[in-house]
Amino acid sequence: MSSGPAAAGDPQPSRVRRWLREPLLQFLVIGGALFAVYGALNPQAVVPSQANQIRLTRDDLRQMAMVWAAKWQRPPTPEEIHSLIENRIREEILYRESLALGLDQNDTIVRRRLAQKMEFLAEDTSAIRDPAAEQLKLWFEENRASFTLPDRMSFRQVYFSPDQRGLGARDAAVAALGKLVDKPADSPVVADLGDRFMFQDYYAERVPEQVASVFGTAFSQSLSGLTPGAWRGPIESGLGWHLVFIDSITPGRVPQFDEIEPEVKAEWINAQRAEAKRKVFAAMRARYEVVLPPPDEEDALVAGTASTANTR
């Protein structure tokens, strides 16, 4: 009777033993163990790829908030911060996808922008120290000509319009000049002469470039040869004819160093920065070989045609 329970329990242990002897189960158990051991020894292998991650740090969020506050003169609201983050994510996604498609290749705008950023980088990396006083003075003496102050003149003019007088505008100016002989610049007679001028009647302390911008280069050059203190003319401009009274002419000169020391320092810094950028580019340029296509017959023909045209 004691053997009954044991006999009843025999089928279940035998079924378990059969499962344990199954090759498929043994394969799964061994494979799982190997995977677990490999994962423990190589944790980086089971970490998901970060290639498609867009990671924003606290510094990124702080910078976005600072830029917003600088523009709108207030901190952004939570909704606005959320919008800034979404815009940043959108920009990053579009940027990465455009690179994946090669849209940055052979793009003139992208190429120029990257070249510009490289120039900015080269400028930032070239720290310019302040010059010593003696060094700045020596540089000023070597570059005195670039600090020359141009001539300045003050003058009054009376205008005679070709639009109103036609071909008689110059003759009218000659006749008016006879009435102004020995008259000062502010003589009441001046008010009764000439035509309405669209700009000013009196110009004070103007350099030749400023005069030329209104009246033209030929007019400006004509004034430089006049003697102050009397009415002169007629002088033609791009607008018509003029009688001119030169009040004063201040000759150009090179100022003393003490007069323009801040300007000299600013120009020195600009010159040093330009030289530093030139050296950085020269170092980069030396790493490249430039290969140009040889001129073909069509190029030679075009060059010859242009040369012939210029000699006619």
C-alpha cells in the first residue's frame, strides 16, 4: 500500500526530465546566459545608439531664455519657453536631415556662410594685446600719411538754374558777378540774385569729398584753386552755374599724436587683427594645392577677341 502515492507521482517527474533533456530548451538557456554575460562585460553594446538623440542642456535653455529676454525686455513665459524648445528641435532635425541628404554640398550660400564663420573664428583666436605707448607712437610715425586731415573750406554760393534760364544761365551768372564786385558774402544784394537752390546756400568746414557729393568732382576741384575773400565764377556743377564766395580754406595737415591717440590705437588694433587673420589664412592656404584647368582654344579665342577690341 505504501507504494501507491509514489506510483501516482511518477508521471510528472518524468515529464520534467524530458523537458530538461530537450535540445531547444537547452539552447535557449545557454544563449540567454551568454547574452547576459556579454552584456555584463560590454555594457556599451546594449546602450541604444545616440546618433538620433537631440540633447538640450540647461545651458542651452538658459541661453535661449537670455536671447528672448534681450529681444523682448522680459523673461519668456512657460508657453514661450516650450515654443523656443520646439523651434530649436525643429531646426536641429531639419539641419541633420539636410546634411543626410547632402543639401550642404555645392551650395554657394552655405559655403559663404561657413567661410564667414571661419573668418570670425580666426579673428576670435587672435587675441590682440594693447600696445605700449612707445610702440604706438612708432607705428604712428610710420603711418602718418594715413592720418592726414584733408583741406576744409567754408563758402557761400549763388545758383543759376539751366532749367529756368536755359542757355542763358551762364550769361546771367556773369552779369550777376558784376553786381557783386567788392561785395561781402552777406551783402543784401545777394538775396536779389540767382535762383532757388534745392540744397544749402552756405557750407561750413566741408572737405572736398563732401563738396563733390553735392556739386560734383569738377566743381570741388575748382574751389580748391580759388582765393578766399571775393566772389568768383561762374563755376559749373552738375546742377547748373554758381557764383562762389570762399570764406576760408583750412589746409590739410597731419595732426600731432596726442590729438588723435584714441584713433591711432583703434587703427593699430585693426591693422594687427588684419595681419593676424592674414597669417592664419596663409597657414591654412599652405595645406592646399590649387589645380586650375589649362586654357583651351576657346579661352584663347575669347582673350584674343577682347585684346583686338581694346586696341581699336
